[in-house]
Amino acid sequence: MTTTKSAADVLYRLLYRALIEIREQGWDTGNKAVFHLADLFHTTALELGQVAAGSESHEAVLRHLEEKAAEKGVTRWLQNALSEIDTQTATPTN
């Protein structure tokens, strides 16, 4: 397959589309957790593409994700996930 877009851009867009479809499946099946998580993250895929292009920072994307989590009522999930990541990265591995 050939495309005029970079492989990175194609991957970000594929991830975006996959999350849109996952969100739709969550809605169709009434799975609120799947719907809300996919809804929270689907635009993050495109924002990471902006980071890769140098027009956005990871910090700005994370701030936007936190704002969206607050708007969507999933702040507690995001904070728990961030705490788990902090715990995992604080533990030295051999």
C-alpha cells in the first residue's frame, strides 16, 4: 500500500479511527466504560501526531486530556491510572 502521508501520520489516524469504532461499539452495547475511555482518548491519537510534527508538546496533550476527563466525568479514572503509572515507574526493575 502506498500513501502520500507519512507512516507516523497514518498510524495516528488509524488509532483515531479504531478508537472511534471502539467508542461506537461501547455505545451500541451499553458498555459505559468502553465508551467513555474511547471517547476520552480518540483525539489524543491525533494530538500525538501534532507532537511528532513539533507543533504541540506532550505536556499540552496531557493537560488537554485532563481537561477532557473533567468534562466527561472520568477524572477519577484518569487520576487512578496516572497514580498507577507513577507507582510502576518509581519501582526499580532489574
